[in-house]
Amino acid sequence: MNYRKKFIIEAGEKIRLEKLSTDFTGKYDSHDDVKEKLEQNLARMKKLQYLLYANGGPSLLIVLQARDAAGKDGVIRHLFTGMNPQGTKVVSFKQPTPAELGHDFLWRIHPHVPHKGEISIFNRSHYEDVLVPRVHKVISKTDCVHRYEIINDFENLLSENGTRILKFFLHISPKEQLERFKQRLDDPARQWKISESDYSERELWPDYTKAYQDVLQSTSTKQAPWYVIPADHKWFRNLAVSEIIADTLDEMKLKLPPTHVDIDKILKLYTAAEQTLVKAI
């Protein structure tokens, strides 16, 4: 199955999130069914990230947005730990600091976009500034519409500078979210991840649904598409995201950069150095 076609939100497409499945798994029934395929995807990602880093030209920005407990941390932990840390960075965007609030809402984002040859993963992102403030009525829907335009211009600028952009909304059901909260409560090693706001924000579920729908419909573009990933099953979530990333990197036709030195000359220098070492021994 082509997951890019299956889960993409086309530019201008109208959606209803409640009609998009959170528990879709296609032809698979369990983690065991996808284990080999997932390992293949991770191997492809590792190989292609090496080419991206060596090439030093294009870059990749991956945006992860989701409700609490949908698996942003899990995606990062399972899919990116095998990559070269020199060419990969993860940035988490939390509640803006006073210094950040003193600037335009994209001020804190721009320094963290990927350098040439890099992959940046945003754990939450600039989209927080058109979700939480809207739901809590800090800004109006009209303000959000204006911010959508600014975001589209910003992402288009990144695209024109050689950055491919993939945006994933991890789509989880209220029932599955509550179950994951319970697992955190029951596990002392994960209790640090739970907070009162996790439950208070659940009361605003319909408001967040409307806000996310507007974001997905207004900011999914050809240059920076959104993908709505069914996230009730962690193993399928990881499979779908990894395959979309690997396919996108593969589509970039990455190659090793040309050699800028005389290899024959270097080999002669190496041979001479080796011979000198042997004589010294």
C-alpha cells in the first residue's frame, strides 16, 4: 500500500477528523506482521540519511503534531535512534517563554530548521501557535487564518531553499488516549509524563478537533503536505511514518558528492607513508 497516497491531505481538501480512522492497520494484524518491513524501512532511512548528510545540499524537516499520548516521543525514539546524530536533531517546542512571546510567533522556530544536509524533527512545532491559543481563545479564528498564511509563506521559503517538509498528525481516539494515560499512571517509570492538564484538555476535545481540522485543511500544500496517521496501534503508526519518510528521501535521488581530490595522488602518498612505517618498525 502506498501510505503517502493513503494518508495525505491534498491541498484544499476538506476533511472531518471523526471520519478518519484512528485504528486502521490495512492488511496487518500485529507488530509481528510488520516487524520485518519496519526494519527494512529503518535501514533505508539510515542509508538515505547518510547520503543526505554527505551531499550537504537538500535537507528534511519532519513535523510531529498530535494530541497528548498519541506517540510523538515514541515515533522519535523508535524511528530515529539509528541515524547519525551529526546530521539529525530533535527540537521540542513547549509553552512560549516571555522572551519568545516578545517576538513574532515564528521567531523561535526559524533557528531550528535543518541546515543543508540535515534532518530536523519538530516535536510539536509552529503549529502550537494556531492550536492552543485558539482553543483557549487567546487569539481569534481570524488571527489564525492570518497565521496560516504566514506559515504557508514560511514553509514555501524553506522549500525554495531546498528543504523537503513532511508534517504528520498522529490521529488517536479518545478511548485509546485515556487507556495510555492509565498506563502512565500505573507505571512508576512513566508517571512523570502525566499531568493534570492532560485530563483538563480532554474536556476541550471537540474544540481541538475543529482547530486541527482547520490547520490540516489550510496548511497542507504541495510543498509541505500533512499526513493523518492512524495512531491507536503504535506498531502501525511507526510503520506508516517510517515508510513515508523513507519513500520521500528516496524520491530526492540523493547521491554521494563528487570527489574533489586526486585519489591516485592520495593513494601514492598513503603507500609512501605505509612504506616509511614498515621501515621504521
